[in-house]
Amino acid sequence: MPQFRIAEAARLLGVSDDTVRRWVEAGTLPVSVDASNRKVIDGARLAEFARSQAHAAPDPSSVGRSARNRLVGLVTEIVSDRVMSQVEMQCGPHRVVSLMSTEAVKELGLQIGSLAVAVVKSTHVVVETPGGVQ
């Protein structure tokens, strides 16, 4: 069974060691002691806690989709040539990069700071913008 020290758990959760210690002290995140007498967190409990703490930004699009992996974020970089573009987004702590036609970038009105949704389906990443916003 995997176990994580407090500093490791903090890195995985994207918070400070002190925040994890406060959760431990409050009883929100259970710890045990390993063979070296160090505080550790059970991997399964940490995964459950991480899932319960995850709060994604609301999806601004009103379109129904079969893809469940929708990451709302901001466009942070666009590198284009005549035919293709590389669009980088920051979706919470996640960096998402998509390759698409330069024509699609123009049609979507994508620019640095645009609100967009990265839709991940299988091996493809599709970037959408909210309806009517450009």
C-alpha cells in the first residue's frame, strides 16, 4: 500500500506542507506512523481526499457532450504559422497544449487571455469557447 510523507502529499495536492499539517491536526486527513517513526498518509486515503477537494471551474458552454474530461481555463500562449497553431492553456494547475489549424484559432477568436474549454476525448484535445463569446 503506497504511503506519502506530508511534504510529498503537499506537492501532490498543490498546497504547502503547513496546509497538510493543519488538515492532519483537524482530523480531516488521517495519518499513521511508518517504521521510521515518520508521519505518513495512506495513498488510497490521499487519493480520496484529493478527489473530494477538487473543484473545477464551471464550464461556460451550454453544449452537451459525451466527453467528460472538460478543463476550463485561460489561453496563455499561441504560436501560429500559416497553416497550424499551438495553443497553450492553463486550466487550474494543469497546462494543456493543443495543436489545431490557424484557421480554427481565428474562427474561435482565440487570443491570450481568452476563456476556453479543453475537451479531452481519447487521444484528441478539442478547444471550445463559450457560445457567443469571442
